[in-house]
Amino acid sequence: MRETVERLERDGLVERGPNPADRRAPLVRLTPDGAAALDHVGPARGLRGGARPRPR
């Protein structure tokens, strides 16, 4: 799983940030590019569309 998240982060599709509830496990968030990619390929792969990154 770690390698997948690292690749997505390197490609600019997700970003990692601190998790206030558990400092050992970072939170992974979609970037705007990641949300656009999910909107594009998600329906064809049975994934829910409409995912949007949370404003900071």
C-alpha cells in the first residue's frame, strides 16, 4: 500500500498530511488533479464519482 500511495503522491494525485487522531498514520487526500482523474476513470472502474478534495 505504501508504494502505491508514494506513486500517487509522486504523480501529484494525492498528498499526505498529519493525522491529528493518530500521529503514526498520515492522512491521504486527493489533490484537484487526483479528483479529476477519479472523475475520468472512476465510473468505468465502478468507483464513485464526484470525489472532491477538502478545502484546507
